[in-house]
Amino acid sequence: MKPIGHARPGFPCWVSLAAPSLQAAQKFYTAVLGWTWRPTGVGEEFRTALFGGAPVAGVGALASSLRSAAAWTPFFAVEDADATAARIHERGGTVGVGPLPFGPGPGRRAALAADRDGAVFGFWAGEALPGWPSGPDGAPAWLELRTRDAFAAALFYGEVFGWASPESSCSVEYENDEVIVREAGRKLAVVHGGAVEQAPDPEVRPRWYVHFRVPDVTAAVAAARAAGGTVALTPTASPAGRQAILRDPDGGLFIVTAA
């Protein structure tokens, strides 16, 4: 993990997969997204995924004592990890792990948290890594939060990460029943929920999804099935482009998007 300086506060800065088997995860995502791999410097149970030679994601093995499905987690850059944890607690969220030192770089600290509705995310203080959020096919395209109340969620994250504050270069807009966070016209995150005039859908389990760019959604779906994955939502057209929700063999959900 080569540090390249500090990411902008409030911006998505990394995505990470916790999987029961590191080797199985590497095999699956190589087949579906064409990733290659390198050690991270933080242990044998962690790898950095590369596409076109650039880091695009981290993958780590779950502790053998944990019997849980794989899960993708987005990380947001912050200036002060302790202050961010305090803001999360003040606004009704929880911090489950950390902030703890992470990686060989000086001052790196990371934590895992959940918003008021239980959607899990991470935050990261210190030197960041290249390759996200924009990039070629195979690199994350953007993050999407599917939740019960988009406006309440956008308010929570906006206050925690300073979106749309006078000091931020982000803009927060409402389009097509979604709250969209952009910087210089580039989509960083989307918060999607029920219509304003309707009650929040109790069947929706709030969750952050990572969109990965692919040249052909149909081909990615076929590759996922061949590699032991399943399709949670068949390819559909959306304002963001053609996309499908896939599940890796260990249960990790992610979205492939042709955009």
C-alpha cells in the first residue's frame, strides 16, 4: 500500500471486502472483474486488488471464529477519526470497531460504523490509496446507499462528513427520487429510498452497495454464474446505465454497471 497523501475529507476513499476465504474471493473476482492481486503489508490475510496496475479494492479474510457472510464496505476519508466517531454517536449511529491504527503509513486510522438504520460503512483518517472513485472498467464507479428514508440518511451522512458545508467542494442534489452527492460533476455517492410522500419501506434492509464498472453487464453476469456466484437482480436499465446486482459464492453483494 503506497501512500499518496490525504484524501479529501468526506469523500469516498476505499472499498473493502471481508470474506470467509481470501483465496476463493480472489479466484471469483479475478474471473468476474479481471482483477490481479498484491500483498498489502498488513498481513498474509489481506490483499489489494488491482486493475490496470492501479489499486481498486482491498480484500481480507474474516477471522475463523466469525461465521458471517462476505460483505463489501465503503470507506470515507476524514481528518479526525475521533471527532468523526463522536459525530456518529451524537447522531444516533454506532461505531463497532475502532478507530484503530491500520497499515504501515503514518497516522492511518480506520473504523467501522453503522448509521441509524444499520447500514455499515467505514471511515479512514491518514494517508490514502490511489485508484478510487473513478477509473477504468473494473474500478469502482460509485457508491449507492439503499435505505428506508433517503432524506434522513442524507442528513445523517451530510452532518457526519460535512457534505454541502461551506468548506466542502461537494454538492448534494435531489434527482429521480435519489439524493446524489457530486464533486466537480463527478458522482461520488447516491442515497436511494422510498418516495417522500410514502412511509419508509419496512422490507428494505439498509445497505451500502459498491458499483463496479464493466464493459458488458451480460458477460459479467455469465462470468459470475460460471464462477459460482448468483444473480440477486437480473440486468436492468437505470438512469445510471445498465446494471445487475450479483452475489459472490460467500454472499457478498455488489453491483456491476455499464456506464
